[in-house]
Amino acid sequence: MVAATQGVDAAPKIALREVVWLDKATAFRPLTGGLQVQVGKAVVRISALRDDILRVQISPDGRFSRDASWAVLPQAQHHTVSVRAFSDRGAVGFRTASLKVRVQRSPFRLVVEDLTGHVISADAAGRPVEFHGASFEAHKTMPEGTHYFGLGDKTGPLDRRGESFTLWNTDAYGFQESTDPVYKSIPFFIGVTADGRSYGLLLDNTWRSWFDFGKAARDSLAFGAEGGALDYYLMAGAAPKDVVRDYAYLTGPSPLPPLWSLGYQQSRYSYMSDAEVRGIADRLRADKIPADVIYLDIDYQNRDRVFTVNKQTFPDIAKLATDLRKEDLRLVAITDLHIAHLPNQGYAPYDSGVAGDNFVKNADGSTYVAPVWPGPSVFPDFTRAKTRVWWGGLYKDFVEDGISGFWNDMNEPAIFETPTKTMPLDVVHRIDESGFSRRNASHAEIHNLYGMENTRATYEGLLQLAPDERPFVLTRASYAGGQRYALTWTGDNTASWNHLRLSVPMLLNLGLSGFAYSGADVGGFGGSPNADLLTRWMEVAAFTPFYRNHSVKGSLQREPWVDGPAQEAIRWHYIEERYRLLPYIYALADENARTGLPLMRPIFLEFPDVLNARADFGYEFLLGDHLLIAMPPYGESLVPFDVPLPKARWYDYWTGLEVTTAASNDARSSGIATIQENPALAVLPVFVRGGTILARQPLVQSTAQTPDGPLQLDVFPGRDCTATLYWDDGHSLEYKRGAFLRQTLHCDTLQDGLALTFDAREGSYAPWWKSIEVVLHGWDANSARAAIAGTAMTTRLNAKARTVSVVVPDQAGRAELLIEQ
Ligand code: GLC
């Protein structure tokens, strides 16, 4: 028996133009938790990491790298389950508790089925795997009716079917709907078949890679890379949500972010001075616009030199940070990775970087120098553990100054004055990292990983400097697994209605690809939005995970007040709603940290049936599993529009009243209902699914403030009525030591009313609320009585809103609230 991870310490070596394809399987031998197959010169290893997760490694010459993975966690990668081998005339293979893996002998073909014989993923019938010199390609069948999602922030529609994509991190300033590649490379997709079964595939390869979902050949799904190993993971799930969880198991979920990162954030390229930042802060507070963060873009620095401050315009940044904290605002500062090339000028980041040999080199061994914002720059070698430690230490002064979070931009890496917009492929990086053989690697291998390792260095450095604070790192570029270190945004979008629409599938696919905390620059980075566009964007983004208004230099100002009081009032209302919703949103953050399920979800994640409907759900989204946001699909149009809704009871978020939907008369859309909406700038259509217990809080101006009053629970009766409350101190790691509050609630409709059950609380954190106001919607009776644990409570009826409310003391233990006629 050979362990699946054993192998020689080398990448496959085949001659430059040699073509190797997998033809006939010639020999088999069992592996721990799997099987090894000889196919001519090539060797295929298939191992079961879990009953529902397989790893497939294929080498053209039988040599396998021993390196660990940048994406996959070691504990997941090294786990195996026992399998039962089988062999028949045509195939050999094994079974796990949920999968059957068949390797057809001749021609070679890998087919993975569930135990009922449904194919999950199958190699294409002819030449499914080919190696051409250092590159490879793999072909799989692409059944009709299967939909594909993922690949991070790639542009285009939500469903990837019919499209092809290149993964090569690119500074895509001014990207449009069909621009490819863009900033991130996340070689992971989810396939959902017509009958709702799902699987995921992660190609763990950092080289320039590509995915083709039936574009080159109609029914063929193909992927490949220019170099590196053919090493992929297959995840099988009964439903798409299972695959999302499996991917989080492999690559790790995002850690719980600081609560303030879920508040409203005001940015601009750039607020140019201390006085301008204070002016923004004062206006936010004077206009009572809730906000948590103001950003410092590159102009706070001295001549764009990272880790410096322009003392003329920002004379005392520590005092600025302290004064803003008094207004319950925090500062986030940009710290790009490029370091000005300033030998012998006393620039500490450069000098200490040289002293530690921390910069990447040209093929001839000299330091690679290239222009970015500060002019000629050098670039940290983030795949060296020592370089990451050095980089992390550079944050010391800023952390001491009270800057709360950091923004790692330009980390594709972006290079100016070169057509490729990045480093030459032969720039040399060093890999010096536990789990990896120590070696030099070309930029071609490291490019897609570079941004992620930049954020890893920042994240780990911040944890060293402030060991009990949750680090906040924002990144533009990343790779699979990068969600462990940073939040992200979709880069330099444009101020257009089209880009507002485009932001929805981009953020949804990022969420499915591990990045639960993503946002698009509100208003659009490039250009200047008209007043209505900015208002609508402020509305939609209030329901997306990362809510930041940001704009390019030279564009019109874009703070909430810029278009006069009528527009400001609408924007203000939506920012306030965001803050009221924080208990709901924070519970989603806790769920994400435990399961990997994103905060912002495509409709099909909760209602897989919609994939078979003719209706277009691609620009609707869910926040969690209870709120559905349906922006007008054509922003400027004043024509009424139909909102398709999946099968459920739905309530209007703003009125709390149940909505009446029209059943679709299209046979393929059975179960889909529609509701007609008239576009009104002040109203973003938002719906609450029946079966919701929606937690909200009294209004605050910042997450630094403690809400004053009861926690509000709005109960919208319906099926599967359950919710989880979560709270903690919002910023430290004490929650890992038990200082959190988690509590599950259920509601059950009774003949004459409703029972709301509080399960016993987990964790030791005492919340800010002392009482809970329960508002039950859809109450038509003209009387109501309520009792909790046998004690009668006063009720309040509102006939117009069709609600009954009752305020009860906070319930830490198991309790039942009965509301009856
Ligand atoms: C890049 C970023 C943008 C930032 C600018 C200046 O274009 O994507 O967000 O404002 O650089 O730092």
C-alpha cells in the first residue's frame, strides 16, 4: 500500500512538445483510501479525502510533486477514508459511503457516480486528458441542463455555461461585461444538474489556467493550465449548498470579521488631507448618516511610498485616528505591495527589505525593479515565510497609530508601462515554506498566487501585532483559499447602470467561490454616476456583504449628500436599514465562519428548482436565506417589471404585508410566481420569505455604539421557520474562547396563533439587549393574548400593518412564547 501523498520530489518532466494522452489503463494498485492507475507512461491517483470528496492527480510520467497546497488546508488534504475496491471486466474502482469511482480500462475514463448510479462527473469519451509539453487539458462530459457557477469575480452572467475563461490575475481597469481575465483566479466551479444534484471541482494549480463550459465544443467541459500539476478535487453534494460547504472544508472559511467591517464605509481616491477627512467625518455625523469607516487612498502617503505619511497634508495621523474614534469612525489605509526603489535614501521598508533579501529577482539574479505608483519599485517575495514575517512587521507603526485596517491593492501584481501589465514570466520567486520543497519558482507559477500571499503576510502580521484583534485586510487580487486572509472588492468598475447590474452576478459567484465578504465600489469607480444611479446603488449595496462607496480621482464627489436633500434622504434611509439589520447580518457572518455559506446568495442556492424555470433570476439575490432583493433589471426604465419569486410565501419587507403573487402559466416554470413592481427610486423591492424570524436592532450611528432598546424579532409565519441569533464583542478573538451568544429560535403556526420557541443559549456572552420585541406579521384577529413561560404579557395590535407585538424579557434559556387569539 502506498500513501496517496507519496511521490518523488519533482514536477513532471516531459519534453517540450511531447504529447501524452491517456489511452489504456495497464495496471492498478490500491492506495490508502484510493487507487493508483498506470495508463501507459502516465499515472493517475484517485483518493477519497472524505466519502464525498475525491482528489485526482495525474502525472504524464509517474512523477508527482510532494509540495503541499496553497489553497487546500493540510488537514483536509491529508485526510483519507477507507474505501471498498471492486473490479469487473470493463473497469476497476472503489466505493466510499456515498460515491462509486469507476476507472474504465480501455479507453481510460474516470466516471464518478453516486450510489444510485447517477453520474456526478465523467471524463469525455475520447482522449479525456492530454499533456502537451508542460501544459495539460482535461475534458469532461457536459450534460444538457447542467448549470455552472463559481470562478470568483469573472464577469458575464451568473451561469457560466457557454462561456470560457482564463485565470490570470489582471489589473483590469475599466473592465466591462465580457472582459476576461480580471483580478482574481479561483479555479473552482459548481455544477448543478437538471435534477438538482451538484458537484464542485477545484483545479489546484496556480499557473495560467482556463475553463471552457461548452464554448469551444458544445457538450464538452474542459479545463487546463500552462504548467504545474494536474491535481483536482471533486466534491459531490446532494444540493449546491453541500458543495459550498465542501469547498469551505477544503480551503477554509473566512474568519469572523470585525463587526465594524459590516457597517457603511466611505472611501475616495483620495481624501487629500487631514482636514478633508475630518470634514467627511463631521458631515456624516451632522447628517446622522450611520458609518463606520473612512478610507485613506494612496495620496495620504509621501510620494506614494508605502508605510510613509505625507506630513504636509496629514501632520498627525495618530491624532486623526484618535479623533475619528471619538466620532465612532475608524480609518483604513491603503498599503500597496510595491516598495519604492530608493537605495541609500534612508527609506526603511526598502532598506530592511534589502537587508533581509526580501525582493523578487530577475532571472540573472539582480533585483527586479519596475514602475508602479511610486515610480521604480521592488516587490516582496511573499512565498518566502521570512518575507511575510518582515512585511507583517512593517505595519507596526500604523497599528500603534490606531489605524484599524489595511487595503492591499495592485497585487495582481500590477506593473505600469508594460503591455502585459505585470511582471515578466521569468522573474524568480523563492518558495520557502513548510510543506513545500525549497526551490525557486518562476513568476508564471506564482503570479496567480501573489496577491493571496500578500494578504496572508498582512493578515498574519496584524495578528502578531495585535494578537486579540480580528485583522481587517481588503484585497483586489487573490487565489483559491484567499478568503482566509482578506475581504475583497470587484476592482475598478464603472459608474453605469450596466455595472450596477453586473455587480450582482460578480458578487454572487465570489460568494460561491469562498469570498463571502465582497463588494463592488458603490456608484462605480470610474466616471461619475448620475444622482439616481448613485441612489439605487446605495440601496442595492446596503444588502451586499461589503458596503463601500469609492470613486476615482477626478470624478464628481460621491458622498451620500452630494445630490441634494431629496436624494440624500433616500440613501440615508437605506444606510439606516443596513444598521438595523446588523443582528441578522452578523448571524450570517457566524454561519459563514462555521460553514462557508455566503451571506449574499443566488436564489438557486436556497431554491435549486429555479434553475429549471424559464424566468431569469440572475439579477436577484438573497441576503442569507430569508431576504430576497430584486432591483429593477433595467435601472433607467420607468416601465413596470415582473419579479419572479420562487415557491414560498413572501412578505413585502417595507410594509410587512404578505404579497399576492400571480402563478406562472408556463409549464416549465411551475412553482414560480411573479409579482409586478412599478419602479420607484425610493423603493428597492425586498421580500421576506414566509418562515422568517428576522432579528433587527434599534438604530445606531456606528457599530461602536450600543443599541438602546429591545432586540426586535419580526416573525413572518411560514414553513421551516427557524433562525439563529449570534452576538459577541465584535472585535476580539474572545469568541473563540466561549465569549459569544448563539441561540436558535423556531416558530410554529398554531390553530389560533403562533408559538415562538427559544432554545437554550450557547456561549457566555451577555448581549446588549435586555428585552425583545416580537412583532408577529399577518395578524388579522382583532384581539391577541400572549404569555411566556406561563406569564401573561401585554400585546399591541396594529390593524393596518396586520401585526401584533409583545415585549418580553431577554430569554437565555429555553422558553416558549405563545401568541393566541
Ligand atoms: C486602483 C484601485 C482603486 C484605487 C486606486 C488608487 O485603481 O483599484 O480602488 O483607488 O488604485 O489607489
